[in-house]
Amino acid sequence: MATNSATDDALETLKAVVKSTTDLMTQLETLLHTIAVNKVHDSTAPPPLPSSPESADALSLAHDSATLIKAHTTKLSLLIINEPFTPSAVTKVLREVVAGPIPALVSAVQICDADKYTTVARQDLAWRCYRVLKELKSLVEIIPLNGKTLHNAQKNGSKGDRGSMAATGVVWAACDDVILLKKLGIAGLLIKKVEEYRDTLKDILEELKEYSEEVDEEDDDDADDADAGQGDEVGNVTDQMQNTHISTQQMLDDLMNPRHIPRDDPDKIRERLDSCLKRLRLTTLLYTAIIKRRLKSVPIPPTTTQTPVTQRLDEVFPLLKRLPHRFGEVACAFYELDRDAIDRAMDSCFFDAFAASEMLMKPWEGQRDEFTEWAEKFQVGIKKPD
């Protein structure tokens, strides 16, 4: 009887700890999410966290916290699938992770000040830590509260539900993403992002090059075929109008089958396309030059006299991130043969590219360097590529 009473007490304690743990992580998730999207959180105050010394390195603290969370996740995963199930052991692990690694992980984000690490890095770290808490909470919610270990279906997953083993692996992966950030460093993170933006620009460049090589074969058809084709097109439009929504597949088909530039080209689309290709190629070179001549030498974290470095980076990164999307809009305008949309989208793209080069024209220290001279030539080319 005494044993049963002790077991019941241990289970009740576990239930209470699981609830308090998930409640805490929910509150901290909200806090991290507001930081990740760069918004001021609402009046709901987060639970108090242990203060970290101002001299602490945010990435190192996040690295150490994520490493401990990963280790505790492993312990927790084993305890809920292996006999005998020991509620007190599970409770101990949860209390340990709540007492140390979880608050420390959130503290790492809070001390990752934008003036010291850039807003880009602060938001990125917040997203990674947010994912750790989100996935860890999912695993905690799987903990059995009936005094028995998980059965095979709960362990391995069934009917689309994620089992504890898969949930554990997802937590590990989220922790690894945080751990990796210390190895990357702020400069490495910024370089990685710009490389991703540049790769997207290169993909758009290749798509437009392929599009420029395509010929409108309909010009070779006789008039009867053209009339029949127009009749079919009108019929297709009528059919679409009978539906409330055009299917997603139809939209994808339209994107995959762009209209070709006619041979007579009355709106001078090909001339615009050639100009766009030259300046898009220049823009990809700008990204490469920024990586080589600015980001690889960025002094992060900066000293007090170098604070403007992070400000310059936070000003230019929205442009670098936005340009691939803008060039995507240019491509869509070409596929639609919409001359006015092409002109508007191109002007926006090349204005942003010019502005990005201007923001990074000067080196981090001094007035001029090799990139300065290259950027001046780039600005001439982006204005008039011919």
C-alpha cells in the first residue's frame, strides 16, 4: 500500500511538473517569437530569467545551453520508453532543464543586442532558439502520465502522428542549429545568408537566359491555326470564369508555360530582357564582392567606436534580402510580356542594387579600398549596362 501511495504521489508530481514546464515554454516561445519577427512583445510579462553578465557572449551561451538541452532530451527520451517507468526520474530531468538550460537559452537571445551583433543575427538566433523550445515542448507533451512507458505506436509513430523517437530527433536537429551558430560566428552567418540570396539571383538569371533563347513558334502558324488557337484560348478563359477559383495547378501551369516574345516584338521586350540580363549579372557580382570585401572582414562584435558597422549592416540587409524577390517579379513580368510592369519592376531592382552598393561603398575603417573602386564602376554599369 505504501508503495502504491508513493507511486501515485510521484505521478501527481510528474503531472504538475509537466504542466508547469509546458506553460513556461509556451510563455518563452511567445517572447522569442516576438524577437524573431522584430516586434515589441505585448504587456504580458515573461517569467523572470536569471541575469547574464553583460560580458557574456550570446552565441557561446546559446551553444552551451543547446548542448545541455540536447543531453537532457536524450535522457528524457530513454526514460519514457524503457522499463521500468520511473516518474521521479523524469521529473528530475524536467526540473533540471527548466532550472538551467531553458532560461539560459532565452537569456542568450536577450543579450544578443542588435547594436553589438546586428538585428539580422539577433532575429536568426531567436528563430533557432524558438524552434528548440517548440520542439522540446512537443516531446514533453508525449511523456506518459499513466505510470507506463510508451507503447510501440507512441514510440515509433502511427497514422501520421510523430512518435517519441522522431520527436527526439527533431529536438536534436534544432539544438544542432543553435550549436552551429557559434561555429559560424556572426560574419559566417551573414555570409551564409548573402550566399543564399545570390544563389537565388543566379537561378533567376539562368531562367531568364533560357527564356531569352526561346522563340515564339506561333508566328510560323498559318492564319487559320492562329484563329483556331484564339478560339481555344477564349474557350479556356470562359471555362475558367465559370469557376470561382482557378486551381493551384492551373496557376503553376501558367508559370511553367510563359508567353514567348513575338518575332516582331512591338514593345521591345527583347531589348529590355537583354538589358535586364546584363544588370542582373552585375547584381550577382555585387553580392560576391560584398561577401569577399565586406562581410569576410566585418568586425563583429564591434568595439564602441565601431557601432555604426552593425547599423550599416542592418540597413543594407533588407535590400539584399528583397532583391531576389524583386527580380522574381521582373521575371514574371517578362513571362506576361507586360512592358509597363517590366519597366516598373526593373527600376525598383536596380535602384535597390545601386543603394546597396552605396551603403557599403566605404570600408569599415577608412574612406576607400578596392571595393570602393569596384562599386563606383558597378554603379555606372547598373545605370547604363550597354
